[in-house]
Amino acid sequence: MREYLFVIIIAAVMTYATTPLMRSIAVRVGAYTKVRDRDVHTIPIPRLGGVAVLVGFAAAVLAAARMPRLRQLFESDEIRGVLIGAAIICLVGAIDDIKELDWLAKFGGQIIAAGVIAFHGVQFYSLPLGDQVVLPPFILAGLTILAVLVSTNAVNFIDGLDGLASGVVGIAALSFFAYAYLISQTYNPPNVFSTAAFIAAAVIGCAIGFLPHNFFPARIFMGDSGSLLFGLLLAAATISITGSVVGADVSTNRVAAILLPLVVPLAIFLLPLIDVIWAIIRRTRAGRRPWQPDAGHLHHRMLAFGHGHRRAVMLLWGWAAAVSLGSVSFVFFEPLVAGAIFGVMLLTAAGLTIWLPRAVIGDRRPRPIPHTPGSDIRDVGRT
């Protein structure tokens, strides 16, 4: 565990220290997020924060390569492949942060980055559907690329409020780390040092280091360079652990052993997945293309419901923690105990979401959110 704590600290310190530099560079090259009708911020904000995240992740990789117990991970090409893929997708995102690439160019960059990590061994080799199900290699490679595309765009879609995406990613990475660390203790012989656990630990550090600069009021946005990068790293951790886990590693309960290896990784990333799936459905039903932006995301709905900026972010963090950490509790505890924990967390998140807009705390009432086109639920689909 000490090795992973060191990885988290290295990633956090390097990301935190590099972010102000990237903000200065963004100002010089004109990499700003313009104010659009669907946006919440009212002034242009510099972006390119994702490059600082890449520096933090690369620093964690270099540090791990010199640590005796983590060095074994570099006997394969997996982490090198993830680093190369991360650099590619961050470069594509950085160009978009500066020059606004069209969707097809960004999509192509995502496919190339996904192909790189798959070529270096980070791919599905089987699917945990009860027993391990082995499919033809080209299908598994296609599923790997699809997982990266879904993950990168899910993080991109949810990056709409200051600190929201970095917080949700940090919570997801923490859940993945707990899941991977626990599962690896069941191996014969036990070995807690795995690619999935390392990537998750590094992402935790990067999110911690970036969040102080990005929380409301944000001084810098991660931009596509950050959202695409975080999405790829989470996908790499998910693919690495999902393709190597069997039901017996997760639970001695037969039903849990069948369901958890597939359900837990999906549940950990459920909030961004819901947002991207609902966005596709919503836009298609409105006669729009799935990639055309609107103001109907989860964070827009939280604002329309009456929550302020900070509170909307923290409540969505709470929902992410309830779903991801609650699902992982089924691996740590007996089903009844885990179910109770999961239920309490969900009820708490739901109760706060519904009650707080109506609550009067002392003499303070919730500050009303200025209406912008699409900020009200009734306007969704018309903007």
C-alpha cells in the first residue's frame, strides 16, 4: 500500500504544480472556453488543464518504474502502451482546446489511442459472463476500442461544472483501486501490484492535484485534453481488471460470482454512462445528431432543480460515490450488509437532492440560478 500512496502523492504534486504553468500557456495561445448559451460560466476560462494531468500521470509512471515492487508491472508493455495512448489522446484534445477540431478528427484520435493501448496488451481477453467467455480476438479488440470510446466521451459529456468531472473521475478511480486491490489479494499467490490498481492510483493523484485549480470558481478547465485523457485512463483500468477476473475471485456466493465481475466495473462508472446514454436518446428523439451539444445534461438539471453551482457538484459527487463505492461494498461485505450500505447511500443522496432546494438553513436560502436558454428542464431539447 505504501507504494501506491507514493504514486498518488507524486501524481498529485506534479499535476498541482504544473497546472498554473498550463494556465499561463493557455492564456498566451488563446486556449479559452468561450461562453455559450448552454454554459454556466459567464467569462472565458483558460483550458489545457489536461496536459498537466498527463504530466502527473507520466511522473507516476516514471516513479513506479524505479520502485522495486511496482517495477514488475513493466515486464509487460501494458503501462507503456497506456502512457503512449494517453499522450496521443491528450495531444488530440490539446489541439481541440486551441483550434476546435471537428468531431470526426477527435473521434479518429480516440480510435488511434484505443488501438495503441490494445496493441500493447490492454484489451479484453475474455468476458466475465459467469465463467470466462472467450470470443474471437477481433471481437474482443473491437470491444476494447468501444469501451475506450464510451469512457472518453462519457467523461467529456459530464465535464460541465467546475470540478465536476475531476471529482467524479477521482471517485471512480478510488472505487476501481479498492476493487482491484481487494481482488488481487485473492490470487494464488496474492499479488496486490497490478496494472489496474496502479492506473487507478495514478488517476486518484491526478484528480486530487487538479481539483484545487478547477473547483468553483475554476481558474482553469481540463478541456478536451483532460476529459479525453481521464476517460482513456479509466477505460484502461476497467479493461485491465475486467478481462482478468473470474467470479470466484469476487465472491463465494454463486449469484454474486456471476454478476459482480461485470456489474461492479459498470456501476463504478454509472453516472457518466447514464449522462452520455441519455444525451444520445434525448438528442436523437429531438431530431438532432448525438454529438450536437445541448443543455440537458445531469448538471444542467441539478441547476434547474434549484441547486447552486457548488452544491450541484457536491451532490453529483455524492451520487457517484453512492453508486460506485456502494457497488464495490458487495465485494467487501456480505450481500445483506452491502445492500444496506448501498441503500443508505442512495437514499441519502436522493434525500439531499430533493430536500436542499427547499431548505432554509439559518437565514440563508438557496441562491436562485439565473435563467439561460436551456437551463430549465422544460427547455431541454429546444436549445
